Amino acid sequence: MLAFLMADSMGPYKLVRTLGHGGTAVLYVAEDPGEPGSQPVVVKCLAPHLSRHKEAIDMFLREAELALECAGHPNVARAIGHGQSGETCWIAMELIEGPTLAELVAARPALAREDPAATFRILLDACAAVAHVHDCGVMHRDVNPRNLIVGIDGVTRLIDFGVAEVAPMDGVGQPNRGTWAYMSPEQVRGERMDWRTDVFSLGVVAWELFAGRRLFYRGADYLTMAAVVDGTVPPLDDPALGAVVSRALAPPPDQRWPDVAALAAALREVAEAVGELAESARVAALVASFDCGR
């Protein structure tokens, strides 16, 4: 691991600093010496202990392919390319300056109560991102606040296609990957999944933003999974908003909004009815006012 972290380049990119790491990958801020004046990028590298595992390599390459396929939308982080340096597979992506939604909420727990207009804008950006991914024939399967970056330009973008798959997907017998507290019941149970799995995840994000607390997270994975499958959702203070979000969170997929576009339209209607829908500039001002950048 130490040798990997000391690497100074990946493909055409010079690694500048470590941005973060997890169990399967390390993220770096990098620059392209061959393109003077170009913007820095993020280079995601497969962790060295997985560099000889065919399944891990195949998944990583699959992530790169799906991320490139879904590029080209203002609310989706742009994948630039991928390759292999020695035994290390890597993906290059645009660097988005700004906090994740999780970091923003941690810095301002009462965000929705204090600035509902900005909150609706963030949610609608997230919906636009997921709708585009679906238009590309892909389920993201890991829509959660850590995978939504609220940029300093006020635009929220979806990142990380690590568990994305072409829809629909028969989950029977497949490894269950994602973030338990934001999975749909069918994803937790390893059943067939389609677009409505991501609708459910967006519903969790929306409920948590407006309730100001976690919905299904219980600490231990098995308790969180049980809470998702149980499906108990406390009501939100606003009945109209609560009805929209509750439908997104219906345990049976056929009782949810049929697609993300329908969910987004309903959210927009609620926001406009109370005059609480901001433009990106307001979100940018919100991000600038907090020391919660990446």
C-alpha cells in the first residue's frame, strides 16, 4: 500500500495529493502536464490489494464504462477516461469543488428548515442527474448524500458509478453492493431491480433533508437492513411534501412514482406552490458561507 500511495503518476496524469480512500479505491487530485493550464482532475485508482483480483478489475472497468456512458449532463460528474498503469487500473474524472451533500448537512443540520428553497434546488438537481443516468439505460444503485457533491457553482452533481448496472437487473444470487441506509427493500433482499430502486433512494435523501435526521440508519448493518425492509416512515411536517416523499418510499415498487421525472415534477410542484424554489446562485452562496469544502 505504501508503494502505491507514493506513486507520482497514473497514465498522463501527475498525482498531486490524496483526496480520499476506501476499501476498494484511492482518490487523487491530479493534473495533466501535457496540457498546461488545464483544470485539475480526480484520478480514482483501484486499491493495490485488488489489483490481481479479476472480479474487482472487471467491476472497476465496468464502472469506468458506465460513467463514460452517462457523461455529458450538467448534474453528473464527467468521466474523462480510464487506463492501466502497471498493475493499477484508474479512472479520470472532473474535479468538482464543493462539499458532498453529507458534509453540507453536517455543517448545517437544519438546512431545509432554514433554507427550503436551496434544499429543493439541490434535490431537483439530484433528480435531474438520476433521470439522465436512467435515460442512458443505467441504474446508479447508490444514490446517497456522500455521492452528491454540491459545487461552489451551486450545481449538485452525482458521482461514483461503482455499483451501477444496466436496468433492469435480476439481483437474485448477486453480491449486494451499495449503502444499506439508502437501498430499496428489493435491493436489500437481492430481488429484481429497475429504475424505481433509485426513486426509493432519492426518497430517503429527500426525507432526511426535510426531517433533519436519518431515516433507516441504525448503526449495525443488520438493524439498518431490517428498518429498510420494515418500511416505517414517520410523516413530514408539510403534508403535501410528505405525500410526495412517502410515495417515493413505498415498499412495493409498483406503488412508487413510476420514474424519477414524475418524482421531480411532484417535488417542483410543491416547491413552487409555496414559493420555495431557488436558482443555483442561491445554493452557491450557501456553499460559500460554510467552511465545509472538500
